[in-house]
Amino acid sequence: MIPVKQNSDFHDFISLSCDRVTFIRNFLKKRNIETSLFKTGEKTHIFVRFPQNQYDPTFKTKTVIAHYDRVYGSQGANDNSFAVFVLMEWAEELSKASQPHNIRLIFTDGEEASEGIKSQGAFELAAWFRKLQIDKGDVFVFDCMGRGNTPVLCQTNLPEKVSGLFKQSFSSLEKKGVNILSAASDKWLTLPTAYSDNAGFLAAGIPAITFTMLPSREAENYLKLLMKTKAQNMDEVYKAEYKEDLKQLYPPTWFLINSHRDSLETLTEESEEITRKILERIYTLKSLA
């Protein structure tokens, strides 16, 4: 398999002129994988359609999500082209599986242009899940996986109002996330992050976790920042972010996001191997429904 950073298809995908919905659908169709579009308002989500015999109702469905939209004028190489492309290649592997994998793969729209959690495409999608009562499985979100060698489970502080049952379900899913990362890498962390595409699902009442990636030095410095400021969430981090003595500890990777600097050159090859190991762990994960 050609490394993503060297793949000419990926170069086309991050082109500023790329019609990403058409690209994703055509990429998968060439590999005999069908897709369906689901629209929520002006947002267009892409569902990957695997054969029905690859689902076993005895076990939970595993929903894997990555947003394909990007800020205008940016290649969005890390946010979120890399994760989407790796998942498209993974879809080809899944489509050939001889055993049920129970994976629901969705490429979502409306993460970058949202104004608040409830305007996220993920929130509208999750609300639809609730309406159709297909909200009982595990939800894994992939965002900004293309830089670094340290996978991160994005830390989430749940509102006090949520039920004890929801907290229990979310805690169980977080433990699965920790097990997945620890099996995929000997170097991983749980940290509050500057983005969290699982927030839309949480707001709709569906437990979901987000994976991201950072270079080890950036992750270590960021951990020092958290310890120094005693910050427990991103609101507290932001209060200290621009103080001169702390600014250098904030992950430079996050300053690239949503800018023209989020380009092919910023991606690192080691992140691909780790991302694929995480996906392999999700593939083998089985929880009774």
C-alpha cells in the first residue's frame, strides 16, 4: 500500500479544487463499494454501504466517523483529509472481510462551518440516529490524525445534568478507547483538546469518543502546560494560552488547523502506522449488543 503522503490520489483529494463528496464516492465505487448520501439541512453526509452479511445483531454496531469538510482555502491535510483517506482505504479492506465486522462508516459534513455544537453536522446526524433508534452501539470519531506519533483520547467533561446511566455508558466507551490506544501504541495520552467532533453526539444523548494525534514533544509540553495551569478543560487552558511564559507549550500542530499552513508537508509518516493499528483494534473489538 502506498503511504498516504506519497499517494497521488491523496494529492488530488487535498487539492483546493477537489469536489470532496464526488471524490469519496468515486474512490469507493472504483473499489466496488457503494455509498449513500444523507442530508441534514445544507450538510451532506456519506454512508458507506457494506454487505448485510457483514453485520451480526448479536454484537454492538461500531460507528466510525470522520468529517470531510474543511475550511475554505486550506488543503486541510491534517484536518481532516488524512483520517478520511485512511478510512477510505480501510473501507476496501472491510468490504472484503469474510466475517461480520459490524462497522458503520460515515464521512460527515458541517464540522468546520458550525456555530455551536447543535449546528454541527454530527449533532444533526446523531439526532437522526436517536429518531431511528439506531443509537445503541459504540461511536468512534477520528479527527486530525496526520501529525505525530502519540495518539490522544480527547478528554470530555460531561455536564452534571446527564443521567447516571449515560455516564456509565460513556465511561465504558472511554475504557474501550484507552484499551484501543494502549494496544496500538506504547505512547498515548488522554488530554483536553481544542476540538471535539464527538460533542454533537454527546449533545444528542449518544456516547461517543474522539481520537486525535500529536507529535510526542508537543504532547509532553502540552501536558506540562496542563499541570502548570492546573487546567481541567479547554476553557481553563484558553485563559492561560497566550501568556508569554506558557505560549510555547501549546501544541503548534493546533495552530496549523483551519489555515493555509495545514498542508501536505506538515504530515508525518509514523502517524499512519499508528492510525491503522487503532482501526485494526476497532475491527477486532466485539461487545455484546
